[in-house]
Amino acid sequence: EPTLITSGPNDYWKTGTPTEVTSGNADVTVDEATTHQRWDGFGGTFNEVGWNVLSMLGEAERARAIELLFDKHEGAAFAYGRIPIGASDYAMDRYTLDETPNDTAMASFSIDRDKERLIPYIKAALAVRPGLHLWASPWTPPTWMKSNGAFDGGRMKDDASTLQAYALYLAKFVEAYAGEGITIEAVHPQNEPNYETRYPSCTWTGALMAKFIGTYLGPTFADRGLTAQIYLGTMSNNESGKDGAIISAVTGDATAMGYVKGFGLQWNMMSSASGLRSRNLPIVQTEHKCGNYPWNPTGSPPFDAQKAPNDHAYAEESWGLIRDWIKAGVTSYSAWNMVLDTAGKNLDSERPWPQNALLTVDTAAKTLNVTPVYHVFRHVSEYVDPGATRVATTGGDALAFKNPDGSIVTILYNSGNAAKMTVLDVAGKKLQFSVPAHGWATVNWT
């Protein structure tokens, strides 16, 4: 019998049973015959700050947090995890894995720091989800590889010695994590290669990215027998076609494309997905927008410089993003911070940016909070299995997937101010149920 889960404001994750009806028009119809992309799963990002606040909880609450994210029966069943190589903007402070100047042989390369927070965080997830797919990206190379010699901003140097050293740095990361029992399946060479920020960042040109992948990174991974794949990611900035130019340069370079096994897109690059689909490589959405935007001070809701809102409005914004990216053809979707404190601030001291997270920890009370957006991710992720196929729907605001076992999962959203009695036509049956105002329903037809 079909499973029904509904969520609305302050009333999340309620289990019910739809009623089978024989007459009346369907509001949403699932069209199994019209198929779209294979679906590989949802995921989130491991950041130092997340484990730091999880470590303040008691053991049972910390275990519950990991279960809520990764468990297939009691949680969101995340199948992917993103790992920063060196500091992201949610590291405890700025660092890379080799800050010894001109250490081109990587003699001083070390992941010792990662053993304090990142690796325990990842291993906690692997204990719950042993098949977790892990991929990694740097926010900045070691400072000595950059034009400005700093963690924040600057551009990648373009001499052969630096580029070969950086390829070795990324290879050493994959090898060192393998030594910890952690398999890195893919590396994206640079987070957001056209944003210079006041947190770890580094800019690249398209020509340099193509040369780096084709002449240095690809051959280095191949020479060392690494199974980690190279993805062109994480592309984010579409102003004046900036990251689009990197995509064009790399996809137009046959040598580089011999090594590229997928594409990573985030934030403002949704429109690039359609043009990449013909290449028949995975297109992964690499970072969900975090809400509470500093450049939108009079937004709805207005920017809060003190703490992340983590409100229902952000949950509704997030549904629109998840739905649109999936309809654009991506094969997986990554949340940004899975866990933060209730303030949610990053390393940028000049422009405080409190960001939303799926779970928050009240560090004073030492309690775990589940935020509204967590439930939106779970509405789509828990019942849709990796290897599912997205299928078409007509009517309403919905997504549907057919799992490898034949079950059909439909997720519906009601943007209205009143609950909506809804009829879903799935697998030749008509099912009736109420979708909460500003809320969601997931129906798992088995």
C-alpha cells in the first residue's frame, strides 16, 4: 500500500495513507512512459565547522544527526559527500595541505589536520552509509602556487613547475585519504574558479584549466594509477559568461576532454546543463544555494547579518531550486552545509554571511535542531533510490521517479495559502490526499 508523507509550516514529516478513488480528474499525472535522466542521489558537504559543533553534542544526539542525514530508513539517505581539499569557507581557519614554499615534490604534504575533524565526520557517515560516494574540491591551492601568495583571492600561477606540483598535490590528497580507508571517486580542480572572495578562493582562465587538466592533472592521475575521476567543476559564476568560458575552453580541448568524466555546476550555472547533456557524461549539481543573501538586504525575508534564518521561506525557495535543477537534467544534487551552529557564519570577517544548514546545533544548550529545509531534501531523497529514472509528470508542481525495484515516488508542492485536496494518477490508480499549505507530499507507490 502506498506511503504518504506530508510537511507544512511547523508540521513536518507526518505519515498518512492516501485514499484510492475511482472517479474525478487527476491534479497530477505520472507518465511512466516518458523518461528523463538516471538519478544517482542527493548529498551534502563535510566541513570542519560541522564536526566541531557536532562534537559538542552528546554521543546519542551526534549519532542521530548522522542518521538523519545518511540513514536509508530513518533519514534522508544521502548517497554523496563533498570534501574540501584544504580550507573551505567553513573551515575553522585558513589552511592548505602543504604551506611549505616551493615544495614541488610535496615532501611536506600532510592530512594530519583533517584527521582532527573532517575524517572523523566522514567516517561517521560511512558507518551509517558504507557505499557513500565521495568527491572533493579545493577552495584554494597552497598559497605559494598563487599570484598573490594568500589564501583568499588571487589567481593560479601558470608555470609548468607550479602546475605539475598542483597535480601532485591533488593526487597526494586522493592517496592519503585512501590510506585512511576513504575512497575519493572524483576531484573537481577548483571551487568557483571565477569568484575572488574574502575567504579561500582562486581564479582560473579557461585556457589554464584546459592545459592543467590535459597536460598535468590527467596524466598525473593516470601515471599514479588513481581511479579518482576528474570532473570539470565547480562552475558557478555566469556573469559575462565567466565560467561558461571555462566550460567552452575545456570542452573544446580534445586532450583535456580525454580526462574529463563529468561536470560540476552550482549556483548560477543551471542554464549550462542543457548544452552539456549531449556529451552523455554525468552533470552533478555541486552546491545548493544557502539563502540569506547579503547582496539582497531588502529581500523577502530581508538579510540577517547576525544569524541564519533557517526558516520555512528558505525551505520553499529550496524546493524551487531542487526541482528546477533536476528538470534541467542533473544526475545528483548536493546540499551545502549539512550541520552548522545556529549563527551559521563563515570565515569572511569583512562581510558576515550567516548561512542556512540542514541541521543546526545550539552550542549553548548543546541541542540538535532539524531545520525546515532538511525536510524538503528528505521529501525528495529518502524514497528515491540511486539508479532511479526521472519520469514525466503533468499538472501541478511535482517531480516523479521510478526506482530500480519498480516503485514510483512522486513529490508534490502546494504553494497556496490553504491545504489542497489532491488527486494523483500513478500506475493506473487514482490516489487522493491533502497537501498542506506551503507544503509538500511524497507518495511512494510500491
